[in-house]
Amino acid sequence: MRYDLVIFDNDGVLVDSEPIANTILAAYLTELGHPTTYEDSLHDYMGAAVHRVHDLVLERTGQELPADFDHTLHSRTFAAFEERLQPIKGVTEVLELLVAEGVSYCVASSGTHERIRVGHRRTGMDEWFEEEWIFSADDVGQGKPAPDLFLYAARSMGVDPRRCAVVEDSARGVEAAVAAGMDVFAFTSMTPRDRMPGATAYFGEMTELPRLLA
């Protein structure tokens, strides 16, 4: 393969969490008096850290979300993950190939470390990712679409950003990878390619990814 490190986004790339998480987020915001559809949640918050929810609600309404918003949101989301979260179809085979080829990989997610761990335990991804291969927006000053998280992951893994490939499924993630000077392969299962401009290539099934990385 032509890369020394493959950096995976987590939600929607390794684990099928986006439909679950955005359904819960939309319902909770609506419950709090901020009407939000599932489609609104995907458009406004997919690929972003939770602070964007606070920032956007405050900007649009002048109201702050409750102090326990994050705790309640995470509790509801994690409970749903434990019930029905699944790995993305075909991603295990991609990881098997990277191991066989001796290519390093890691995860760099806008989610918290706790969210990543919960999802990985539920889906078996914890068997594939050592603790030191897991990076969260909590680790850096700015999350996606800033490049900080991807640059931090590459530095921590000891790899030049120009030798990294990023696998993303959101516009913010693609923007962050491009800003980091990395090639980025956009997974279109949740987000149409025209909403993720600038990617190196696009793919709709995980079985297509190894060919793109070769």
C-alpha cells in the first residue's frame, strides 16, 4: 500500500452509530424546545463534536442548553449503542488486510473517548484498536473541520501527514483531512459525494476501500 498510516473516523466508518446518535440528538433537542428533525441533525451536527450543538443552538435561539445536556445525551446514546450498535459491514476485512500488509492504522473521532470505547466494546472493534491508537477531539484544541486532530494523530503515531490516508464520511471530516495535507477517502453511505467536496476519491462500500489505498 502507498500509505504508512490509515486514519479512520469512528462514527459511520467503523461503527454504524450515526443513525442511532442523530435520531436521539434530534429527539432530545425537540424535547427541549428546539425542533430538530433527523435530517436537520445529520446536516448540522454529523462529524462535529458536541460543543457544536451548544454553539449552534445559542447562535440560533439565544438560549443555552441545560447544564446536564451532555450527560443526558451521552447516557441516552450509550444505552442505545449497547442495544443495537453494529460494526460497519466489511470494515473488519479492511482491518485484517492492513494488519496483513503491515500498515499502521488508528482512529481519530469527534466523539469523546468514552463514546469511542462504548461503541468499540459493543461491536468488537476493541480487539482491533490499542488504547494508544485512539484519538478524540477531546485531545486537541479544535475538532473537525480544523486539521488539529488528524495532525495530532499522525504525530502521535510517528508518521508524516503526507504519508497518511484518512477515511471519512462527513463534510467536516473531509475538510479537516484536506487541511491537514492528507489524502482522504470519502465513504458515501450516509453523506452524498456532492456534500463532501475535495476528497481524493469516493466509495460506497467498504469492499472498495483496499483498492483505493493500494
